[in-house]
Amino acid sequence: MAKAIISYDKDLPEIPGRRPWEKPTQHLVKDDTSPTGWRGADGRRGSRLLLVPRIREQVDAWRDQGYPGASCVTQRLFEYWFEEDHDVPGFNSPFRYYFCQREAIETLVWLLEIVGVRDIQKLIQEYATKCKEDLFIYNIAFQTTMDGKRQIRRYVPELKTEGIQDLPPEKLRRFAFKLATGSGKTWVMAMAIVWCYFHKKFIPSSDLSNNFLIVAPNVIVYQRLEKDFANNQIFWQLPLVPPKWRPFELKVILREDVNEPAAYGNLFLTNTQKLYDLQQKEWTPQNAIEALLGKKPNLNQATTSQRTTLEQIKSLSDLVVINDEAHHVHDENLAWSQTLLNINSSLPKGLALWLDFSATPKDQKGMYFPWTVCDYPLAQAVEDRIVKAPLIVTKEDDPKLPIKIKDPDHITNENIGEKYGYWIRAAVERWKEHWDIYKKKLGIKPVLFIVTEKNAHANILGDYLLKTKEFGFKESEILVIHTDQQGEITKKDLDKAREAARDIDNNNIKVIISVMMLREGWDVRNVTVILGLRPFTAKSKILPEQVIGRGLRLMPLVSSDRMQTLEGLGTPNLLKVLQDQLEAEGVGITTTKTDPPNPVIIEPIQERMAYHIAIPITKPSLVHHIPNLSQLNIADLKPISDLENLGDSFRMKLKMEFATTQTQVHEVDVGVGEFPPVQALLSSITNKVCQQAKLTSYFAKLFPIVSSYITTRCFGQVVEDLEREERIRKYLSFPEMQECIAKYLAQKIGELTIIRRPIEFERANFRLSETKSFIWRRNLPPLVARKTIFNYVATYNDFELHFAEFLDDAPDVLRFASLATTEQGESNTQFRVDYIKPSSAIGFYYPDWVVVQQTEEGEVNRSSL
């Protein structure tokens, strides 16, 4: 079971053995009868969206049957993506796509190749799940407005009311994919592009396109997509295109480019505001003369034939539109959507395809798009551990503190402490707890994110944090980000917001403050605590991931067997709205109504002296006898590889980006003479041998051994001049090769030099009563037992706690103690056992328990390994 990085009272709920690249077979549900409040229910998490349940069932069957009826393009890509193993730098090997990504592209292909229905209304008629508004009336009906707009009227389960929604035009294939934050929507977009491109190229009857338009909702998302798609970066980085279909390079036209598109294979990338601005520049005749004679020539453009991006797009024969973050809150933001519909009308056969991607594909009324065909909710992403597990922390029931904080009409520097002081202090304390774990133990900086109602409040809060000296913040550690009324980061703050997100591990920033309207696209993965300070009401229709989305994404460089969490604090109304809406998404929120228990001090006490235990503190029994290195015969060592089996020298392509603009500025082939010199290579390998053999002070003695082994035995024959053997130097420069050599040599050195001494005692009768007091933070509150000398029993989990209870009640146990082994494998009570690791290095094991048992032969001391 994965342990949370931050210690909590109980283990967080999870599906044991869940792998995000496999189809879910269980999901978590509430169970008040269970001691944990949770249980695993069979089957995957259901969906209440209109089309998803029946389409999901059909796609599952299609997959299980081996994709009958699929085209050769589909069969090859699905095989390459989901069956073949790939090594991708920066990812665990073998690289695997998430199941949610697989299901999304499978659903798209099934709809286009197997179902073949262009009209969403017909798709709804055939595959919709019909909910009853009451016992007798089904919820779905279609209607047409007087201006010819098609609509669906239906009962909406997520709102528990009837609603009316517009439908796409009859021949426009528009599908939406609901994919939780952090689930890799961009990869699915890239898969859709590759599939459409080669379907158009290889299938004669294909009605798709190899021209693409990606639309971002704002500048931040645009820049993130630019990094992925400019220079076709994503298609080089990920296993998206089978080797025989390469090279694959689309002509990428960014929003400010003046390049004309190619005949085919174009990828336009822009943002909604730019698209709307282009639409506004479309010419409309002002009178009958202009209508007859056409647009007046612009004398300033008389010498150029440059066309706008919109004019270029409308000149294409076909086009696929991909709309990223396809949800909207304000009506004025919908103008861009009309622009896409105008493009659909202007193309000879209309848009080939329109795909919407969003974690919450909802309209302005809070209803999910009726053309949503795939549903990967936040709850599933949490169970798959591809996002942080969200927790809410509140202390509403404590009568000593303000239970109900009135939402103030006016916040000033003078009253912010009175109104919100408790919540601010609570958030800072939670963040400090995270800092102690993440920064001090993992070397990763956690960030506190505070969301306020107004930009002015953000400024006041920043001053409050700085002036409250006990918080200990410096001015350079607090970043205030302002947003406009649409939730977009203001231009003057845009650069520092981007820089903060990019360099969060290296800069000084510990706290980020902004208004709640901050929208999608700007994410800081290091956020682990979020504080919301706004007068929220249930009518505010807050999207859950607008509240916590800034911190959902996982932090890199954290082991996958550790569960990352995101704690949310704030006013009661905010927490109520957040909890209700997250649970509507299927996420059961772990609510903590008290602060996590304070750590305890564990120490021996005089009243328990009858239960003291004497344990021997031994001197190291396993030691390195370095003179034995002289007995090492290099000729007896085995080679790592045969020189004849080394492949021909190859060249490594490097791409370099200017960090500020994320623009590629150079590309170079690394070839002959560009890997490290011989001495540097040998030194690097020697250092690895020192580390693995635990002989860090013996570099000078080990360097000649490493050098001799590599030049005489490592490759099965003598290497006369390593400087001239470029092929060998190339292989020695690879970390994998260095690790392999170091591991082998460390093992042989350990076998030769480690000797076992007779057991000698540092102290033969060390008594646990002499143990110095220490702080314990795990599995609180701790157990108070009778038969131990300590005031508390230090346990890591409930299993250990029950074991301690068993020992305390066992009639043959006279006394016992938990030795309180730390996460670093050290014991607060100093007792350890030496052993030899598989690598032949010396290791130390710290037993967890000591017990004195009454037997027929008398008292017997036992230790638990």
C-alpha cells in the first residue's frame, strides 16, 4: 500500500495494485459501516453523462474482440501505441500510455470507423442513457428554435433539473472528451492528430483531414501547447509515429507567423482571443456600393499579399479543429465559438472533425456538453494516483476559535488578521509541516497557494504575511499574481507568473497569492496546500478544478510508491461548495475537522523502571580490510561485454531551447570527440564504485583497479589506447554502462575485503532507560502500554499498534519496547545488526522490537526483524 508523503491519522484510501495503464476493475465508495469509511466496489466508476455509459460498453467490447472492422491504420497505430514496448527518456521503462488516454482515442476511432454517424442528434437517439424525470416521463426531447438552431431538452442528473442545450449543426462531427486535470489531454490530442493524418493519407475513402487547428483558451495554455507542438516536439519525444511512417513533420503555423500554409499537413496553433480578433477583422459591406464593388483596397497593404491566419484556414479544403480546455464561464468568451462555426460553413465539406478537450466540458448553465463521449473523472485520476489526492482541512467545530467567519465586505490591512487570521495561520502551519517533509527529507520545495476575492485583497494578504514576523517569510518568498475580470493573468504579471511556474524549484517563492478567478493553464506542481478566502455561496457554480486545479498535478522526482496530497483550507462556505462538487465528480473527500495531532515526545519514565530492557550495543562486526585489495587479480574478473558486440558508433541529436521564450535556438549532432575524455570517464566510474562499495575514502586505491579492469578485461580483450577507441569511450559515457561496471567491481571488491570480526561490545548492558527523548509524528495518538519503559509506544501503523497491544496483553511477555526505527532506517535506541547487501556492501539493519519472554528455561530476550 502506498504511503502518503505527509503523515495522517489514517492511511488514505486506495485501490491496492491499481495500475493507471490498465482498465479499472474497482473503485472506491463511501461505507460508513467500515472502520475506514471506505471500501472497494467491484467494477469501474460509473458515469452519469448522457452518452458515456453505453458508448463505453461498446468500446470495451470492441477492444476485447481485437477491434473488428478497424482500418489498417487503426490496427497498426493501436498495436504500436498499446502493445509494443518503448524506452522514452525521462519516463519509466517500458513507457505506457494511461488507460484513459487509450480509451479516449479508441472511442474517437470507434465513433468514426465503426459507428460512422455524423449527426450528434442521431448519436444521442441511439446511445443516450435515458433518465426519467419522474416515474413516467423520459427526459430527452429535440426541438428547433425559430432561427433554425437545434436543441435538446433533457433531464440533467448532475443538476437534478431539466435543461435545454444547443446541438452542433447536423453534419458537424463534434465530440467532447472529459479528462481530469493531469491525465495527459495533450497526448490524446497528439494521438488524434497522428491517427487523422495517416487515415487521410492511407485510406482512399477517408473523409478526415491532415490539416489541424488547435485553439487554446488563453495565452498561458497557448504557450504550453506551443512548447509541445512547435517544431513537432511532441511527435519526436513520444512514441506516436511508427518508425516506417517517419519522418513525420507538420508545418506548424503559430499565431504570429506570416508563413503561408503548405498544400497539406498544416498545424495552426492560436488562442481564442486571437481567433476572435481575426473574426472581427472580417470585412462586412457598409452599403450597396461596397457590396457591389467589393472591399476598398488598403493602400498600406497594396504591396503585400499577406493573408490573415483566418483567411489561410478558410482556403483549405478540409480541417480538424481541436479545442483545448473547452469550458467557459462568461458569455462574452463564446464569440470565438461562432468563428469556428463560420469556418465550418466556409469549407467545401465543412469541418472534418471538431474535438473538445476539458476536465469539465460544461456550458454556461453548468450542464455537460451532450456530445461528451468519454468520461475520466477526477476521482478516477486520484485512484490511479496520476494526480494528488485532495484533502480538506477545517476546524469549524472548535468553540475556542471563530466557528463562523462572516465574509467581510471590506478587507483592510488593519482587519485582515481579525477576519481571516485563523485561516491564514492554519494554512501557514500546514505548509510548514509540508516543508519539513518535502524540503528537508526529499529536497523538494512545497508551495502554499492562497486565493482571494479581489486583487486588492491579494496585495493586503501579501503585506500581512510579510509583516507577521512569526511566519518567517521574506519579501522575495511571496508572489502576488493579479488577474483581470475574465480570470486571465494581467500582462504585467504574466512574465513573473510563467517564470515562477517554470523555476519554482530554484527560486525563493514559498507562497503564491492570487484571486479565485484564476483559470486553467497556469499550474505550479509544487503546490501542496491551498487556502481559499472568499465569500463563496452554493450558487457560484465553482468548478472544482478551478478551486484546486492549480495544485492537482503531481510533483516530479517523487517516488511513485508515495502518495502526494493536496490540502485545501478556507472559509466554511468555500469548503462546503468544494466538497459538494468534488463528491459530485466522484471524489470522496477526506475531511479533517481538527488539526493533525501534534507530535509527541517519547521517553523512558521512572515509574516504568521495572520494565527496562538491557540490549547490547555491539561494535561493527563487518569491516573492510583494505590491504586485501592487493590480492585482487584483474585477470580473474569477467568481462562486462564483448568488444565485437558493441554496435557502430552513432550520433546523438540534441535540441536546445532559449528558456525564457521556450524557443528552439540550436540543434547539434553529438559525435566524435564530443564525449568526455578518458580520465573523466574513469574518474566517474571510480566514484560510482566507491559509492556502491561504501568505500568513499579510497578513490586513490580504487582508481588503478578500475582503469586496469576497463583496459584489460571489461570488453573481453586488451584495449591498447583508450583515447583512440572512440567506440568504447562512447559506451563508457553512458550512465547505464558505468553503473553496470561499478556494480560488478563493487561486488568483487566487497567479497574480497569484507571480513567478519568476533562480536565485541561497545556497551554490553545498554539499558533502554538511558534512551534520550525523541519526537514521534507517526500513527498518532500513540498507544500507552503497561509493559514498556517508555511513556508511549512508537508505531508506524495500525498493524504495529495492534501488535503492541498483543504484547501488552500476552501472559508470557514480561516486558517489551518499540525501538522506534526512523524512515531513514536508523533507531532512536541505537541497536543495530550488520549485514552484507547483495551488492557485497556493508549494511546496517535496525530491529523494530525487543521482547523479554518468560519460558520454561527462564527469561529469553528476543528481537523482531
